[in-house]
Amino acid sequence: MCKGRSIPINPTDHHRRTLLFVGVLSMLLSLISISTSPAQGPWRDSFESIEPSFKDAGGDTIYRLRVQKSQSEVHSGDWCDHVTLQAGHGSYVYVSHAIRPTQIIEELRPTIWVKASRPGVQMVARAVLPQTIDPQTQLPATVLLRGMSYTETGHWQQLALDRPRHLLDQQLRGLQLRLGESQQIDARLAYLDTIFINVYAGQGASDILLDDLELAGFVPRSGISPITTVSNTEVSTVSTNDPAIVQLRGDVLQIDQQPQFIRGIRHRGESLRFLKQVGFNTILLDAPPGANLLAEAEELGLWLICPPPLRAPRQGTTATISAISTAYDRVVAWDLGRSYLDSQKDSFQRQMRKVRDADRSLSRPLLAGAIESLKSYSRLADILVADRIPFGTPLELSHYCQYHRGFIQQSLPGTPIWTSLPTEYDPAILEQWRLLSPLLPTSPLLSPEIPGEMVRLYAFAAVAAGSRGLLFESQNRLDQDSPSTKNQLKCLTLLNRELELIAPWVATGEWMGYLTTSHPQVTAAQLTLRHADLVIAHDTSAHSQYVLGQASVNNLKLVVPGVSESREAYLLASSGVQRLRKERVPGGVQILLPEFDTEAMVLLTRDPSVYQQTRLKIDRLQPEVAGLWSEIAKFKATEYRDAGKVNPQPPTNWRQAWQAWRTQQPEIERFLSLQQTNLKEGQFGESIRNGKRAMRRMRIVSSLRWEETVQTLDSPACSPWALSDRYLNEHLSAMDEWTAAPWGQNLLPEGDCEQLSRLTASGWSPFYRSIPQVQSFAELASAEPRSTGSALRLVVQPEPDVTPPSIDSPPLWVATRHIMAAPGQILKISLWSRQQSWQAPSSEGLFLYDSVAGQSLGIRLAKTMEWEKTTLFRAVPHQGNFSLTFVVNGYGEFLIDDLEVTAITPPQASPDPRFSRNPRPSTSTFLPNNR
């Protein structure tokens, strides 16, 4: 047994130990005081506001999500949030709800009531550690705390986040591994700031209702600013400056009496400074901004467009909706949503009145997008958005221009029309590419971005049609580190720089009309101001929504009416200002453009100050623009060369393209080399011109290659791979596979259109839109079927002895019954169609789309008076129903016959058994519509 021995205590050491003990004790007391802070009454959101409480917060799959208010099945009160989700393979899709920051104490228990069509929905909360800085973001570190999952399908169930302090401690271990051992984690002041719901319950469709969010044990964190830039909470900070005066003078937007041409971009988390450098002057938000974002926008001189921050009064009170604070000074317009239908006018009007009542201090314009009843909506909203998607769809560029002019003409005179332009392909197209990729020998690297030069062309087409603003939409961040995103970013920067040159005319100029040109595929429009006119010419080659045309025109002639011959004509281009030849001809002044690319801007003026100011702007921008053109041409050349390497020998599909390749290749390399030499020597204008010449020749080869590839298809949309010239090799491989595949039995046997009773009993349904003085009907007609028996006849015609009224929405459409399809299954749809008659003003006639790909991959049918066969292919993204819809746009008479749907593999399930067990009685559903 050992005896212990005493250790002498040094007085200095004893003092240090005492201080350490006091420090530890004070820290423990601090932690105890935090954990035992008295909880206030619970914080609640009963979802009784007119705006949805939850917002889309992203996911790890391609998805389509919509959040809207619902009164059909609420847990309590009058309203709840209704989330509809269509998703592919993945693990999460979040919707978020910003809350007032609350301390994480043991008594804290967030809960929410959920009712869903599928199990698996989960409650999640974000914890913020303000004392721990994430070195990657330079913001406070955050972790997600996961709560209960939904299990009671079809019934209301309360989900909870129990023991958040314990859940936080568990997450700190993973956070330490992510930040590294050298990073000290301090969780003493952690708080919750956001509630998420993971609405992903598996591949396919899901419906979720959310109601009555409550934070029991709520203890507010004073002085905490949310780290997110977008929040749906009310901003209480009041600006120290006088609010800007935003008003409309006719269709011209003015801010502090200065006309503005809006160039907006959807915010996806990028820094506002980054987006300003790209050249945008307005930021589109999915929710009202927080105080930090408002301050940053004011510092940078940026404007915001967002939903209005309306808050409903508390239950049991007689108070009205809270007034909108003047802190929202940087908001230039309140966004009330898109795609409104005629049936939604009353609810839209109620919402509009509430916003106007709440916004008496700022009186910001109201912005909305409508599909129907444009005149009615232009009476309610101040600004209308034309948001029809052109890229990868059957909408030709020439028809896109007609759509814009029709949109303006169908609205009240003086209504500002802005244009929404996507920078990425429709999610339905991306989903088809993703599903088809694993079936190929080599999966391609998929890029969601629409080629920047295509976005550029359509932007010029929109402003030439009279658009007063451009709103660019994106689902992903523009600062991603991928080659295609970087190239698109350069294209958008270049576009914004060039739009700055013509902003005065686009913002305030009077649209005078389209002009006569010497080339059938070039359209030009005239915008006039007091001292100068601007002519915008752009290419309208067929199939520009899929691949840019050759756009190679020399000595293009434009005839401009109503201008004095004393005005000089100048070509405005980033490469410089060039004086153009002009002469008086019958109808106006004819201008000669020696070299035309995809677009051109011509200034006509006799005021030297206008010319000088414009030239100085171009000279100032030219070095930057030359660098952008250089990088864009390099990227295009890389894509171009890679396409040539795939097929070193001329395939039978590409004989003309191969010959063009051999002819143009030396010229392409020569111009690219000259471009780089000019850039190094500071010859910026010549560098830009040589870059354009190289890209023009690359387009010649690419467009020929695309045209030769799709010439065997009834429409490019028949094969998803044919929607872009990037994936033509994938299209050829897929067609080889599909041609040799063993197709199964017809899943839609009643598509032979022989018996009315089979159609009605199985679930085919016509839909009519009541339009005065217009007759619509669908029937089986025995006259001139394709084979035997009868065919489905669709007719829209004006009533006898009346002037045909204008039709701005489809009067008639017919949907087939649902077919049960298996995930990943490839379907082949084939049918015969014929046009009996067709009248303007319709640009589409008979239109077909399916429930999987939607209208983005729709196809125009019955283009001639002869029977035509159409075959298309679709990949099924999820287990569920597949159906087809035929739409008649405008006046016409059309026949459909011998419709078949087959699968590469035998169907996993038979058609919906409800139709075979309980067939509907035969009715006169397909007889004329008697209103």
C-alpha cells in the first residue's frame, strides 16, 4: 500500500485555478440561464393569409411544385396551404416557412398539421449557430434538425420536432467533421429561424395539405437578423430616405420621373452584387424580402419585384390587413402571379383590392400574367407579363412575334407588356432527357441551360414586338461552376450590355409597326422617339426554338416609312458605329445592311448629340464586350469540334452537313485565329466582327446537321432528344433502339374511334369553353374515315351569319382515358390525323400533348388535307396515369383516327380497372355542345 504525498501549492497557480473555476462557473450559469429562459406563449401561424405561407426551397431531383391556398379540406379556420408535387428520383424537395427566431430550449416543440396522399412527408427545422462561422460561406453555420414523418395517409396528423436541443447535439458531431477539427463550434446561442417540410414522398405525384404551425415553448431571440436574404416575414425597418416615386405614364414605367427599361432575373441565392455585374437592374423574388436584402438592393441601386407582404388580421379581431411598410421602397412592382385563367378573375380582383388597400403609402404597380381574358386582366393589373415558353416547343419564332403583338392588341391600350424568358429548358424536357439517358450506351452530360445565343435572339424579338421589360427565369443559380452555365452567364452579360444601348427607345419609344425587308426570314420593327428612330431587325428562320438558323444575309434591305431623308442611318453594334447607305424609295427610306447576323440595330437621326452619346457608350463598352465575344466563340468552337469528333466518317444522315463541315472548317479556324490576334492588339471592333463570322459558319453546319437528323420525324417534339442540337447523336442511338424494340399490345384499343359507347364508357371526355357566337362539338363521323367505320371529328366554327369573333383561348379539347404506365417505360404513340378546314387567327390548329411531357412537348397535327401519320415517343417518369389531350386552337375542322399506345416492354399493369368494372353509361357526350 502506497502512501500519498502532499504537493505544495504555488500562490500564482492557485490564483489561476480560481479564475478558471470562476470562468467555468459563469459559463455554466450562462448556459443554465439560456436553457431555463421563461417560455412565452406559443408562436402560431394559422395560415389564414391570402398568400401561401410556405415557399419552394429546392430539392435534389427534377420536379414541378406548386403551393397555393385551399379551403376544401382545412384542419381549422378557413384556409390551409396546398402543395402539389410531381417529382422524379431523389430524396428531398423542401418547402420553407421563415419564423421569428426562437431559442432552442428543452421546452421548445414545433408542430404542424399535415394531410397527404402518400406517407413519408417529414418536418425539418434549421438551427443557426451565430457564434460559429462557416468558412465556406462566411455566414453563421447551420444544421438541419429532422422531426417526425407522416404515416396516416389521407388523414390529418400532427408532426412534431421533439427534443430539439438533443437533436442539435447529435448534428454537431457531423458539423465538426464538415468544418474540420481546427474549427471551434459554439452552440450556446443557437436558435431556429426556418421550418422546412420535406414534401418528397417518392417518385410521382403527391398532394399535401399544411395547416396550424405552432411553436410551443417559444422564446424570441432579440437582435437576431435572419441569415437568409428572402423571407416571408414582415419587414419593420423604415428607410431613412424618402420613398422612390414609381408610376406608369401610359405603358412607360417611371421611377422618380425617369423612364426605366426593366431587365430582371430570378434570384436563386446569388449575391446581388454578382447579378448587378451581369447587367441586371431588377431582381425577381419568390417571397417578400428581408431587411438585409432591402438594404443591399438600396446600396447597389437595384430594384425588386416580389409578392406583396400581406398579413391577415388575427382571428377574433375586426382589424383589417396590415399596411405595407415604406421599408419596401426598393420594390418596383408587386407580383401577383402568372397563368391566370378567365375563371380566376373574381379571386384575382379580391386579391388586387387587398393589395391596393394595404399599399397606400407606396402605391406600387401590380404585375401579373394571364392566359385568357387579357382585356379583363389588364383592367385589374397595371402590368401584364407575356410568359409563353418558346424554347423546345412547337412555337416558331415568327409565331412568337405574332403572339406578342396579339397579346398587346388584346390588352387595353396603354397597358405595359413585359416578357418572361426562361434561361433553362422546361422541367418536363429535362425530365425526359434524364429518364432516357440510362438507356443509351454512353450517358450524355446533360445541360439544363438554353444556349445563350438563342435567349439573346428571342430577347431582341420581344423588344422588337413592343415589350417594355424582360424578366429572365431560372431554376438554378447563375454562379454555378459548370462550362455551360459560365457560357450562358457571358451571353446574358453581353445581352444586357447591348440592351443598355437601346434602353431609351425600348423604354419609351412608340411602336410603329413591322417593316418590309428583302429577305423572307428577317423581321424588322420601328420604334420612334422625337429626335431619333430605332429599327430592330432579327432572324426568324424556321425551327429557331430548337437550333439557330444560318442567319447569313448580305446586303439586306429595309424600308422605313415616315422618316425624313435628311436623317442619317447608323448601324449600332458592339463592334462599333457604322454609317449605312440609304435612298428614297416608294414607301419610305431604304437602308442597306452589308452584313447581317442574327440581329441588327439601326439608328436614324439628324441630331449629332444622339449619335455622339451612343458612340461613346459603345466605345466605353467595347473592350469588355470583345472579351465576352471571345469567350463565347471559344465555347461554341469546343462544342462544334466535339460534335465532329463523334462521327469522323460522314453518316448517311448528315451528307449535306458533312460537306458543309469540310467547306467551312478552314474559314472557322481562320476567323477564330484572327479574333484572338485582334483582341491582343486592342482592335476590339474587328475582334468582335471576326468572332461573329466564325460563329455564323458554325451555325451553318449545326443547323444542317439538325435538319438532316429530324427530317424523318413528324415533328422534332416526337423525340425528346431532337429538341436540341446538343443531343443529336443520342437521338440517333435511341431511334435505332426503338426501331428494333419489341413493342407490346395496344394499351388504348378504343382509339380506333369506331364505337361511341367504348369511348364514353372507358373515360374519354370532351371539354368546351363557352364563347359567344362560337359553336364547338366533338363527334364520331362516318364520312371519310382513314380505314373503315368512323373517325373522331372536332369542329370549332362561328355561328351562321356572324363575323367570327377573336378567340384567345382554346374553345374545345378532348382527353383520352388514363393508361397505367410503369416507371421508366418507353411509350410509342401513333395516330392518323387530317385537316378538313382551318381558318385564321390560329397559329396551331389541332394540337396534341400528353400528361407526362405536358404542353412544352406538344405537337401540331393535321397540317394538310390528306391523312398524315404521327409517331412520338415518351419516357414515363413515375408510376401513374398517362393520357393524351387534343386541343383545337381557333377555328377549324379536324379528323383523328387509329390512335395506338404501345410500350417497349409489356405493360406492368392493366388499364385503370375502374373503367372496366363500372363503365359509364353511353351518353351524347360527343354530340354537339348545346349551350
